[in-house]
Amino acid sequence: MKPLQVIVLIVVCFLGTSTQAQLLDALKKRAKEKGLETQEVSYDPNAAQQNSTNYTEIEINKAEDFFTKDVIMETYDANGALVQTSFFDKEVIAMRTESRVTPKPIYHDRKGKFYAYNAEIGKYENMSLLPSSSMGFMTAGMTTQVYKLPQDPYFEAFEALSNLDIAMNFLVLELAFIYKPFHFEDDAFYSLVEVKCGNSTCKRFNYNDNEYNGSYIQFDDQDRLVEFNIISTNKQLTQDERNPSGKFKYYYKECEVILPEDVVERSMVPGPLGKIIPLEKGLEPWKHNKKDKQKN
């Protein structure tokens, strides 16, 4: 698993026009130039609507309904070594990620942008791969497919947040806000066992799929996600036949995230196409015209 790499997600069934196709080709080409990964995902919203259920358990009318707590997530590789630590601030709705291989943290904000430090210019650069709604849709598809998680809770949360213009681009950390034990109960894909965790008992749902042998997702006695261990032998999930194995541990402690200032805006799409479709305004730039006119 390469948790430090930014993942460019492509939903084939979601984009259809010639301009969008050109954009996707440019994104994939640009991603390869930068050493990033691409992955195809899919989701059938019609199938979900046929079995409509309140999977998120709560009604999301504002950000505070969903982002109810600060979260710290530690990411470990397949050998058990700590790779990176992510800090989520519910007040800012932003995430800071510190790792052993990057001199300065990487940030993700509520609009779907990520921030990385460029030592050559001595400043942070931020970039939107796609508008927040598209990015959230693709992240949801990628995460649920790669990690074999129930799709409906994720997409229901995505839809509610996208109506609030908030992107779900906090990768595996956002699982802490989405999943509860009841999402895995009465599901033949998982088996429930109770395990000791400190002075309490946790609910652990083991994967039954042979390609995910040893994988599990675990909740504490307050129904909070505390551990997610993924081991996969399905080599079609990643490029170059790499195994997406690793462990994520979640802690619920107060933390503060301050996004970088004096940031340089960048586009994933180089050349004329990047000027025609500025990704900082998404694929629907006309929505920003009123604001632009007011600034002028």
C-alpha cells in the first residue's frame, strides 16, 4: 500500500462528453508524469435507490451533523511500521498528514483541494483534481471497492455533504464518520467476533472473502471505529500487482489544523486545456461568474 501517494480516481461511467474525455486523458497523463496512481471505479446509484435505507442513521443538514469529532488516524504498512499520521479538525473540516518521508505536512481541505510543499519555490501549492462533488464521488467509489466496504452508507453521506458543497476527500480517515457496527451486521461478507480492547470489549467484523483473509474492521464499546486492518491478495486492485495491505488506527482526541497561507494555485491539467477548464473552479466554472464579477 502506498498511502503517501495522491490517487487520481477515474469513473468511466460518470464522464461522457468529448471535453470530459480529453480532460480525463490529460489528468491520467499528468498523473503518470507526477508518479501518481490512477484507478477505475464504478457505482450504480439506481441499484442503491431500489433498496433505499437511512444508512447514515442521522440527517445531515449542516457540516456539524456529520463531522462531530476530531480524529487522529495512524497508518501502518503491511510490516506494522508507522507510515504517517493524519489529524482531522472538525471545526475547520481539514486534515493535516505528517509522514516520515515528507519534510512538511500535506493538507486536505473541505473543498477537495490538497496542499503540498514545493521546496523549489519555498511555498505550498494547492490543487483540485476535480470539483468537490466529482472528487467525492470518485473517492467514495475507489474506497468502497478497494477495501470491500458497504457502498450505500458511503454514497449516502457523500450525497448529503455534496449538497452542502463539502468534499469527502479525507480518504480512509472519513470512514470514522461513516461506518457503525450495524452496517456490517447481518451481512454474509463479514463475521462478528468480540475482542478485548483495554478494559472494554470491541466488536470486530472479520472479512469472509478468501482474497481478504485476515482483514477486519473494529469498533469500540461506543460504536466508534478504532481499527481497520486490510490484507488483500486480489492483485487486480492495484497497479504493478502491488498488495494494498496495511492497518489504520483511529483515536478521538482534540487536534488543530491550520491550512497554509500564501499558497500557489496549480492545475493538474497543463497547457491550453488547463486554461480552458480551470480546475480550481471545477468543471462548471460558470457557477463562479457572479462571485468573479463582484470581485471585479
